[in-house]
Amino acid sequence: MSTPGGAGGDKNMQGLRSTSMLLVLFLALGGYAYFIESENSPTSEDPPAEQAFDIEADAVSSLTVTSDNGDVTEVNRADTDTTSWSVTAPFSASADGNAASAIANSLASLEISRVVETETEDLSVFGLANPAFSVTFDAENNTETLLIGDETPTGSDRYANIGGTTRVFLIASFLESTFNRSSLDLRDRSLLEFTGTDVTGLTIEHESSTLKFGKTDGTWNLVEPVQARGDFGLVEGLSGRIGSAEMVAVEAESVDSDLEPFGLDEPQMTVTVETDNGNHVLVMGNESPAGTIYGRDASRSLVFTADAALFDELARDINTYRKKELFDFQPFNINGITFTRNDETYRYEKGTSNDDASDTANEQLWQQIEPDQEVVEAIAFDDFLSKLSGLRSESFLNTRDNTGLDMPLVTFTVTYGNEQQETVTIGQVGDAYHGIHGEEDGAAIIDSTSVSSVVEAIDMVLGVTVDTEP
């Protein structure tokens, strides 16, 4: 008599032994494979990608770039240690040093993504018989050519070939923007050639008006048609805009005398940039069919087009560039202030407490010097200075007539910084307030709420004082 389940138990045991044996065999094979692979695998990461050329970027002395639009441009480096390049063909001009250097650097660091064919009998299959664009370069007395053909189906790479060889390889597609440069791309496209830090003046002649700016000790001032402080950020930005503006296109490499077709015989605008090294003159004429503006550098014979937005910016009204803040001082750098209110003159100076027992010993305090000597309440005075320094012009008038400035509401004289002084006068006619800084031309229109806040702050200062001798 058999044990219940005995036959089934034997079968289960046999199955378990078979499974165990297979597991042991699998682990043994896995261990063997790991051992063999670890012996044969390199200890380092993938080997570095192959370089297309064995050159240093600084060794590249000349470039001939053929772009996909058919332009063939020759560029020579002036000195192998600099980024100074010149275009020598199809015209002579300064080159865009950054663009030329980018090509040289990319050639020196060019990596082969993958070799497609070591030897091919038909370069046309890859678009290399008539390449899309190419670069020929001289480096250390060697001349080589990089040919770039079609994109791969994925678009991430392009087929490439070194001239005179039959090997086809892949390079990254993004390099097209570096290598595929037209003659316009490779030339220095600056409208005027000057350095921004050298600028000392700017004159804009447009229609019947002349705008003139002068820069002294880092400060821009308006000189004509009004004399006033300039908004440094706006005028400096305008100067920088002219210096960084580039040609949109070149219409003619050389125009000796026939400027009429471009409206440059009687230009709409003439811009003169004064620098330490001389003047640079930009002349702007008619609008082109493309909506740009014809222009030329008066020192060169070529005619180009420029962005119409530059013309519009240069045609702004002079008051656009006036400084809007009535005061130059800031609450942190003011040393003294005098003002007349209700026929009484008040003078305040920043001093130091002499009370050694006080918590404010050696602390700088505002003191009223006239009409009586008093230490003023700090919070009220700081609020007054903050509101006063924040007075701004909403717009400007070209005259002081009917502004109330001949019979001022209040006049402020401030000393600040390194013995600097300024005077601001505020007048009132009805509900309108006007102000002027020093002897500037015209008058500023000031927001009535801002002036009222200053007057209220003055009354707080005059009404809240600390009766303690300084």
C-alpha cells in the first residue's frame, strides 16, 4: 500500500531538483561570462572621439569660405595671436573677428561623430560632389578643405569629407551656423567704427533741428537746442546703439558720386559721433524697398542699409533725453540743505552728537542751524529728504513763462557728495507746479501730489523738533 500522495511527492522532488540544477548552471554561466567580459573590457570609458584635423586654432592664418548662397569669401588673420582678421576677397574690408575666429576654433576642435565609409567611390550620394558649403584653411604651411554635404535623415548630423580623400564621416549639424557664412556674415558690419568708451559728444541733425550732447567726466549733458542735464542711461544707450548697429545689407561697395538714388546727396539725417580720436559721421537717406534705411559712413565709399528702428530712435525729441529727476543728490550722500518757506530761511547740516552719555554718541544727526539751532526729529527729516529726492518731471516746457518760477513757492539749495551743490526752484500757478534745476533751460512739469507731499513733509520737520542743544 502506497503512502497517500507518494507518487506525486516524488515527481515534485524531481522537478525541484531539475530547477535547482538549471539555476546553478545559469549562475555558473553568468559568472563565467562576467569574468570573461571583465577581463576583455577596457577599464576606462569610451575612447575620445577622433579629431578631423590636427591643428591649433591660433595656427590658422587664412580661410576661404564657400557658403550655400554661392559667396566665396577669403579672410586673412593679421596676427596669429589676435582675433584681428581682414576680408581680402571679393572685396577688401575689416572682417568680423568673432565670426572668423569661431571658424578657426571649430576646425581645431572638430570631432568626427562616426565614419560612414572609409572609402567611397561616389561622393554625390552624400551631397559631397557639390557640397552645400565648404571651408579651406591654411595652417602651418598646410592647406586643407572641409567639405560639408547633406544632412542625415535624422537631421542631427551632416555628411563631411576632407578634400582629396575618399572617407565620409559625420559632423554635428549645429556647426552649419559656424561654417556656412556669407560674405556679409564675415565682414565687419558696424555702421561706424569707434569704441564707446572714447565718445565725448554726439550731434544729430534731422530736418531743421539739431540735437547736441556733450560728455564730461562721465556725465552726459544736453547742449543744443536746450542746455540741461542729460539722462545718462538714455544718452549712453543711444551712443551704444549707434556703436553696435550693423548693416542689414550692402547695396554698393563703392559709390563715388551718384548718391541721389539712395537719398544720400541730401540726407534726411546726419549723425556725428565725437571721440578722443576724431569724429565719425553716419549719413542716412531714403527708405529702401525692404523698409530699411540707406546709409553710409562718410569716411567710406560703400552704401548699406540699416534698421529703420535706429532712424526712429535717433529722430526723438530732445526732451526725451533730459534727466527727469529734479535733484541729483540721494538721501545717503546729502550733507546740508537750505530752503526758504513763508519768507523764512531754514538751514540744516548733518552733524555728530556730542553727548558721550547718550546712546547716540558719535551718531550723525541732522541739526537746524538757521533760524535757530536745534536737533531735528530724525524720522520726520528722513521722510522729507526721501520725498524731496524723489521729485521727477512728468514732461518739459521750452519756456518759463507762466510757471510761477519768477515768484517761487520754495527754493532748495543742497550740498552733497564731495562738496557738490545744486539748487532747485519750484513754482506754482493755480493747481499746476513747475520746477527747474539750476539755470537749465525751460521748465519741468511736476506732479502736484508729489509737491504736496514734500510741502507736508517740510511742515512736519518744522513742527516736530527736539529742544536739545547740538
